[in-house]
Amino acid sequence: MAHRDLRAPAIILAILLAGCSGDHQALADRVNAVVEPLAAAHEFSGAVVMIRKGKIIYQRGFGMANHAAKLPFAPETPADGGSLAKTLTAAGIWLLADEGRIDVDAPVTEYLREYPFAGTTVRHLISHSNGLPPYYEFWDPFFAPGEARTTPKMLEIVARELLAPSFAPGSRFEYSNFGFDVAALVIERVSGLPIETFLERRFFSRFAMEGTFARPARFADWPGIRTMGYQWQDGGWQAVDVYDMEAFIGASNVYFPVVDLARWAGANAAGTAITPAAYAAGQQRSLIDGRPSPITGLSWYCDDSGLHCYYTGSINAFHGLAYWDRETNEAIAFIANSAIPPWKTITLQRDLVAALAGRPGTQDGPTRFIELDADARPSLGGTWIVDGRPPITIAAGAGRLRLREGDGLEFDAFQVSRAVFYVPGPDWWIAFGGADGPSTMHVRSMFADFVARRGQ
């Protein structure tokens, strides 16, 4: 009997592994070319992880997680994920809905007797259309220093201080953190589990997210060394801290190692994060005033195909991204603790997606954006014309800017630097150019990049 040549399979495997190694090195070169200049300019410290078909294909940390403790920022370093917690809370709601335990269109009062407004549904809570106080500063006068802020206590204050929501639930979009905190309380009541335990059992343990946790309210109770936020200023890193005494979980306050955040994004790319039925229901966009929300029910921004989705989280110096591509079964995650400059934040996100796809990155032109103070904001009001898109209308008044594209929903625009505004809802970053006042509006998001001109 002839002897079988066992060398051929080994040679083929070696060639395949060499090819994979070469692909990974090319990816690493592209990602490093994006991030290293920001790190060198003291604009990025944090970690980046990329996954393909469940396997890590890039991971690297940059800078320090805690300068005082000399703790480097690594892919395994837990950091504040900000609003990325919303994707977990929304997934929990839709899982319980798929199990027949929650009706998302039922009044919240069916699950929380103490909820003060009978016309609000669970869907309103997680679609930013509930009329609850939009900013946590609302509760500042009602808590003593050193008193932990819990969702039940905050809800009690709302019931005592407000006679009605600020608008009819479902009639407008207003980015809502507290709506997700209340949604997490719904999960607790329906499941019979603290939200921390529910998230651990349903998500963290399933996807090997071993370093992810809901933060303790008090910094004094922190497990290990806490990742701090920083801003480079006056030639050194200055601490920009998050807030002590936050005991509310749902909209935020989940700490992710970036490698765990990538696993969560990867589970969504693979279609395993939740059941197919829960996904099919949750990925629909809720109607607000008869118009579709720009955010899915599962709290993801998606392109028109629904196959390329992401969400971000920002709080003080922290900014994170979870991006997933169901076509290629790929995912990207990063969290930075370095107060990335606003316009560079969206450019970084786009360039990481481009690097993974092997495409050229965003080309930032030499445009110098106009710096605007509060008194100058009314000059932005009016109609802005975009080729190939509906006109954009900006209403400026009462100390706020509101933006609408065509006859779509209206969104608040928040000034995040002297020159840049952020628009939650469409997730737009906007800035203005012009030699003699604002004459061009530059708009950038993950899936859009265009310039509008002032209408006549």
C-alpha cells in the first residue's frame, strides 16, 4: 500500500495561516495609521478591538487608563461606555417581549404602578418620545451631597414635581436617558431580577463578557483601579471625572472592557445577541408623530439596508463606539478616555470602519469652521439646501437650536465646542463655514457626509 504524503495538508495550512497573518498585518497598519497620530497629539487614549466571525483580528491599547496609578489602557481595561448601555437595556426589553412577558405598546403603569403618566407606553420609554426630564440636572436640587441617586427615587420626584410629561408621549423626539433607566426598572419588575443580574445572565455570561459590570453608585466601593477620564490641557493630562453617587442603570453606567464591547457588537453581527423573532421586532423603527425614528427599537443607528449598525456613548471625557456589519459578520469597538475633539470623533469612527473594509479614510479638507457663541446662534436659523437631499431647516430661539430635514422629525442640536454641534437622533455632527458669516453647513455622520448651503 502506498504511503500517504502528509506534508501537503501541512503546507496548505501554513500558506493559509500566512495569508491570514498578512491580512491582519495590513489591517493593523491601516488602523494604526488612523489612531497613532491622534495618540501622538494627545487626542486619543483608549483601546480598539475588531472582530471577524467571532475572532479577534485587531486589538491594541493606547495611553493610560489611570495616570496616578500608572495603569495602561488595554483592550481588557473596563471603561465607562456611556449610552452604549442603552443597547443592552433595549435588547432586554425585546427579549422579554418575545417571551410574552412585556407588551411594548402597553402602558408603563402595567409594570410600574408608581409611574405617574398613564399615557406613556414601554415603547415610548425606549424610543426617546416619552416627555420625561431629558437631563439629569433636573434632579440636582432634590438630592443631598453623598446621597445615591436611584431610579425609584428619581421616579418618585418626577411624580411629585411634574403634573404631566413635557409633551404628549409619542408626539416628538427628545433624547431621553431617564426613559431607559425606567425601562431597566420595568425589566427588574418583570424578570424579578436586579438589572445587574439580568444583564449578567442574559448577555454577559453568554458572550464571555467577563469584565463588564454595572458600576457601583459610590466611587468608594469601586472594584480595583477606576479608569479615569482626561483632557490634555496646559501641557499635561487633566482629570475630567464622571459623577459619583449614580445608582441608576439602564441608559448608562455600564463599564465595558473594549474586548467585551466588541464581543457584544460581534454577537449582533452574527445574529446571536437575541432571538431572531426579538431581533425582527426590535429592529423596526418606532413611529413618532407618524414619522419613523432614526434609531431602531433595539437602540442602533442603521443604514437603509439595516445590515450595518452602530451606537455610541459619550460622557465627559469618555467616548465609545460599537459597530457591526451583518453582511461580513464583523464588528468594531473602541472606548477612549481622552476627550477627543468633536469633529475628529466622527472622523475617527468613519475611518475605523473604512480601515476594516480596506477603503480609504475620510479626507478632512482645509475648511476652517466658524466659532460661535450663544449670541451668534440665531444667525444659523433658516433653510439650508443640499443637493440630492431634502432641505434642512434650523429654528433658532429660546436658547436652543432645532433641526429638521424635509418634513421629518425635529431634533435638538447641542453645541459641543466653539465650532461644532451634535444632533442626537440622526447622529449628525455639524459645523459652519464662510468668510462673512455662516454660509455653508458641514454635516457628517457614520453614513452621511455632505455640505449644505444657505438658502435664499
